[in-house]
Amino acid sequence: MNIGFVGLGAVVETAWLPALKRLSLPMTSCWGYDSNPQRMLPGVTRCESLQAILARPLDTLCITTTSLQHLPVLEAALASTVPRIVVEKPVAATLAQLTHLRELLTLPEHAKRVLALDHWMARDGALCLALGKMDTRWHPEHSKEAAPLTISVDDIVGIEGFLLEPSGFNRAGEPTALNFATGEPDTRQLRHPDGVILDIGTHVLAMMRETVRYLGGDDSLELQLITAKDRLGTPIAYGDTQTAEGEAHLQGNLSGIPVNLWLNKYAGPGVERKGISIHLRDGRIIRQSRAPGGERVELLTGEKALSWTRSGAIYDHCLGEHIFGPHSLFVRAPQEVAKLTQRRIAEVEQLLQLQQALRGPH
């Protein structure tokens, strides 16, 4: 298996490469290119240009640049012979880019090669519990045998999605972000469009929509922005096209189900909530969240709780089950690749439209 990365930044160093190492996939070669000539990573053979890496005999190209560069690189990759192209979230960064992307993907030979990745799409524990199919990946933490659930979208009265990340403080006492994989201070100076609405709102939406879709829901989605503030807690002003949002609250409907999204990159030291809660008509709640060393799924009935856990990082689960290997989405369900990419495009479009309403046309 030959893999290529365009963009050798933090997400490759702290998430992709460690996951590939832990998965022990049969990787023959790993090439990389970055516009910064000083950026090099262990185990990645550097190429001197984009065209040079596209000329390599790649099985999969991973586009891991900054969000604004995703589309230009993708367009070049589609002109090459690379058979599989995986684009990190968000698949594009502006409404104009999305329009051009849709044009590119009208060609079936293009659409079948492009997978818009969001690693939260691999977080299927809540879905498995709702379908009554908790497989061997999930280990019960309770001794009582749980009767399998069988619910559909008609049984759901609301969904909450949350991505609250722990944060630290700089010398001035201001909140600072932490790297999601290492917990170390994130030294990047985040600017719009890389605030929470687009940067992490995509995660929550992907997890929600994949869950609802496989419970029998449709792809309809409507969102409105309730609040958006910068990292210091100041509301984003109309006309501000530079400041990144540090926290936001979104509301709307997904397949007719009321939803709330709570996003905060500066939730405070030790504060971490990442997942969804599905509220059922009978009062029960299905909740999936990150747990130490992995994932936890719970079925809450009043004060009683049944829980299951799965070990491992989300990137391990996503890359191992959906992107690479003999059971990847490209192999087991190639007809779903283009459909999944269109769902990610629709989500990004909604979030970008919220940005237009928040900041004004830009």
C-alpha cells in the first residue's frame, strides 16, 4: 500500500501517522509534500512539489493541508491517475469553493475517487446501541444482560451534539487551545474560517447525520446560529471576517428532529465532552462520549445506566475501518463514497451560510 500526504502539519504528525503505526497496516511507501520546505516528518519521504508526489504510484492520496488549500490540491489530484483521494475536513472552506467542487464531482469518474473525511463518522456506538447490534468491539461494563433496543427516527424527540475541548491559559491569563491528540498547547493563531463553527462543527454534524441516516432518517438539515463568541468570550461582530469563533451554539432540525450543537474550544482545564445524546420518546437517553483511552456508550433510564466501552483513538477506528485496508469503504461499498462526500459537502455549506449571516457577505 502506497500512501501520500499533501500537507505535513499537526494533524498528520499527531493523528494520522500515530494511527497508521498502531494499526500496523501493510504500508510499502509513504510520501509527502508540503509548501513549507522546512516541514518534514519521520517515516515520510518528502517530495519537492505537488506534481512530484502526484506522479508517484499512489494507492491513496490524503489531502491534509490548511482548509483553504483543500480544493486546489484536490483539483490537481483529480487530473492525475491517483485512484483514491481522501480530503480532511472541511472538504472546502468557502461557498465559492463548494460550488466549484460540486462541478468537479458531476463527473462520475471523479466522484467515485473522492472521499470527504470526517473521522467522527467512525463513532457508531450510539447507532449500534439504537439498532440493538452492540458487536464485539464494544465491551459491557455492567453484569446485567441488556435487552436489545430497536429504535427508529420516529422514537427520537431530540439530539444534542457537543464538542467541548479542554483548554489552558497563557501568561496573560487568557484561554489557550490544546492539541486534541497530545494535550500540548496549540500555538497556532486561529483565524476565520478556522473557528469552531467550521473546524469542529463538522465533527458533530457528521456523527449526528450518519447516526440518523442509518436509523432510517433522511438527509434534510436546517440550522441557525444562536450565539458565537471569540476565545475571550466577546460576541463576533457583524463585518468581522478575521476573528475565529471560540465557542458557538447552533440549533435546528435534522430529518425533522430538533437538534442542538454546543461547540467550545476553550471550555476550561479538565473539561472535555465529545459526542452526542439521543433523547427518546419514552424518556430514555442514548449517549456516546469520549472516555479515558477510548469511547463510552450509555443507555440512561432515569438514574440507572448501562454502559459499554471501546478502546482506541477515533483516528484508529476511522482509518482502519473506513479508509485503508481490505474492508475500507472504497472496497466494501464503493457506491457509498460519493454519497458520503455529498453529505459532508451539504454540512459544510450549511455552516458556511451561518458564517455569512453572522459576519456579513465575504
